[in-house]
Amino acid sequence: MRVRVAQWAPVTPTVSKAAVPAPDKAPMSDVTVLAPERVSAGAVDAESATWILAQATAESESLLRSNANESLIQAPVKPPSSARLQFDVLGKIKGFGYTVRGELSWQQDGRQYQSRFEIGMPLLGSRVQTSQGQIGGGGLLPTRFG
């Protein structure tokens, strides 16, 4: 369902008098009729406008999510070339400065990848994380992470 509200404005009713023939049992000289001043195709009450807006918003968000998912699946994947990055990290804990060395190794052949991240921490030793797996149409497909 697609709903488009181009313009919304409240309609103010006006009072007009119209002559109506009196029924046989109840004498009435005239009847007061409330009629909208102007009725247009785009005019809706506040509750309807809120409902329409909520429905349109939900549908738009759903459509955006499905398009985003499709574009992620269909996007060609080109992982970065194999590389080794070495870096230094400077920090301070409780007023004491420290330096940490780290290395990230990334290797791939277009079908498979292997990654290793190592960082040496003073007094704590090293922390190592590895990942390996396949490279597919939707990105990396890890078979091992640790």
C-alpha cells in the first residue's frame, strides 16, 4: 500500500441554514446543518493523517531495509591486498604513560583469507586474535576465529 499526502490542513466547519420540508408528525421550520467550508481530496482529519503517515513511514523503512539488504548481497566484494601493518600505541593509565606495539597481518588470494592481530601489553604479555575463512560474494565467510 502506497499513500502519499501532498498537503494536510484541518477543515473548519461552518454553519449554514437550509430549508427542509417539515415531517408530518414533528413541526420544524428549519434545520441547522454543519458542513465543511471546503472539502478537498487531500483533506483528512488528524487521526487519519497520523495513521496514514505511520503506515507510509513503516512501508518506506521496510522498503529501504530490503533494498539495503539486496545491495549488500549483490555488491561485488574486493578485499584489500595482502599487507602487514605495524603500529605503536601511546597511552596513560593512572598517570603512568605506556607504549604498546601491535601488528596486523592480512593475507588473501581472492578465494581465501587469513588474518592475525597481535598486541603486546606491558606486564600482561601479548594478546593475539586470528581469523581465517573464505571470501564470498557477500564478503568474508569465517571458518575459524579465535
